[in-house]
Amino acid sequence: MPKAEETVLEIDLGALAHNYRFLRSKLDEDVKLLSVVKAHAYGSDSVAIAKKLEELGTDYFAVAYVEEGIRLRENGITKPVLVLHPQFTHFESIIEHCLEPNLYSERTLQTFIQTAEKLNLENYPVHIKLNTGLNRLGFDEPEISRISELITGTKRVKVASVFSHLAASEDWQEREFTVGQIDLFRKMSRQLIENLGYEPLLHICNTSGVINYPKAQFSMVRTGIGLYGYGNDKNIDPQLKPVGKLKTIISQIRKLDNGATVGYNRAFKVEKPTRIATLPVGHADGINRIYGREKAGVFINGKYAPIVGNVCMDIIMVNVTDIDCKEGDEVIVFGGPQHPVDFAEAGGTISYELITGIQRRVSRVIIPENKK
Ligand SMILES: *Cc1c(COP(=O)(O)O)cnc(C)c1O
């Protein structure tokens, strides 16, 4: 890889392939794998990622917004796409682009059926979300008979899958609660299937569900964060490879003496002769203020350089007093020598928030899988 000449997010499709195969290896034969590519594929590049996942053999995709699904279709993605959180105004464009809605309330179900009627469709694939304790989206247990009536009373839609979402699949302290969610899902989906007279796909596991609850795979799993290289678990993380690596360069280096201060609000005070490097990445790129004031740091020539003072909109300053480096040298913010989880934790957050927060103005550089 040529050295970065600006701030870039490298996206390693070889790492994606490795993670995909790792997750696949955890699944029983015949269990389908749905790849979650919402939020620009967790802050990377949804089209490049989805194309690679299609090549690797993913069975399904999921996005959050309809617009995200349309982008996949416009770029030639052909596998089914579940839209996790559609709004009414987009129901017609869902159909126009062969996307499949999650229907999670009587209001969404009825409106979607009406839309399908208006367009004279039959057996349009829809997904029914059951609430088993996350209390976010989904039908509650007492609603099963009512929705069964609505669905069996029309030929307009056909249930492609029934699913639910776990609240704490990564947390062993919550094991009992999670097992309760899985049991309730089994019970509710059975009731729904009996009423429908056919068996759609069933799925409840996200990445940590796949890892921690292997008996809850049902007929499909939905993996997001694991594909991007994170296992929500210190034992699993080393077996996965982070797909994203945020790189930048040193714009300027300056030497400062005692009494000088660095950056806005004079937040860093120099107490001994110090070398400071200025880097072209800031809170408008997703490196939030929380990482400043020496909470987190970057790597330069293999050495840790703490972020000093306040993070600016487009710039951070790092302390390179003890590092052999010069202007133009490459800097690794996360990925490579610094696991992104360690960077996220230094700022008191989680991998999901860090990687989805890298803004679109940072160029994405796709590194193809190295096929040996
Ligand atoms: C985002 C999301 C997922 C993916 O979860 P990971 O923890 O990233 O694997 C799965 N299901 C639903 C409903 C989601 O919103």
C-alpha cells in the first residue's frame, strides 16, 4: 500500500473475507447468513462491501434506511435486501427497488398491505419483527393472533421471515435474560407459523448471538460488527481482522519550550521542551473531542503519540517528543498497531460508534483481497 498523502480510511476486503469465513464457520450447515450493511457498511463503503459479500456467498443483506437499499440496487446488488426501519413515505420506493420491509407494528403492516393492494402485487416478501424484550420495534405476544388475521386475510404479502433482536447478547451477566428472549421468540414464532400455515425464515442472532448462543441460529443469523472485525469480546477480537484502518500524515512539526501552550483554550501546557506534530484529522472527521487531552493517541513509526489539548474541527496535535519522525511521515490513528477497540475505549465508547462515525469527507481506499 502506498503511504497515505492525506487522511484516508483503508478498507481491507481481505479482512472482510476472513471475518465472513470465520462467522460462517460458526454456523450449522443450511443456516443462512444475512450481512448487515447499514450506515455505509458500518462506516466503510456499502457498495464495495456488499459486492464482496455477494461474491463470498452471503444470502441476504440488511440496511436501516430505504435510501441505503436503493444505493445497493443501483450498484448491481441482487441478493434480497431487508430494510430494518422503513417509513411509510418510502413504501412505494421499497417495492419499486425490490427491497423487503421490516413490518413491526399494526400501522406499518396495514399500510404496507394497502400499498401492495394499490400496486396490485401478490405475495410480496415482508419481514415480521417480534418484540422479545429489547422494547424498541416489534409486535408483542398478545398481538400475534391479530397480525396473523391481517396476513392470512390478504394475498398481497407473504412473510419471508420472522425475527427478533437480542438486547444483550454480548453480556454474560445477562445470560438468563437472553435465554428468555430466545425462548419467547421460539414460542411466538411457532404460534405465528401455525396461523400462517407455512414456515418463513427465523432469525434472532446478531454477531454476539452467533458467538455466544450457537443453539439459537434458527434458519438465519444477522451479522454486522463481526464482518467488520469486532467480536465484542477480548477472546474473539484476536480471531477477527478490523476492516477499517484510519491513516493520516504529519502536516507540521514544531518545538516548544516551557510556558508555551497548544491549541484552543490553551488546553495543553508545555512543562519541558516538547515536539508537537499537527495532523489533518479532527472532530469533523469523527475523532471527537472526547479523544483529546491525552485520553487517546495515534501511532507514528510504531510509537504511541498522545493527542494533546483539545481536538479541533479539522486538526489534532500530538506529542512526538520521544518519536523519531518528520513532516510527511505516515500516522496511524487506528488499525494496525492500535486496535480500534482500544482507541474507542480510550474515549469511553464502543467500536460501533467509532467506526460508523468516520465522516464521508475522509476518502475511502479499497484494498482488494490478495488472492494467493
Ligand atoms: C444493526 C443490527 C444487527 C447487527 O448487529 P451486530 O451486533 O452488528 O452484529 C442485527 N439486527 C438488527 C435488527 C440490527 O439493527
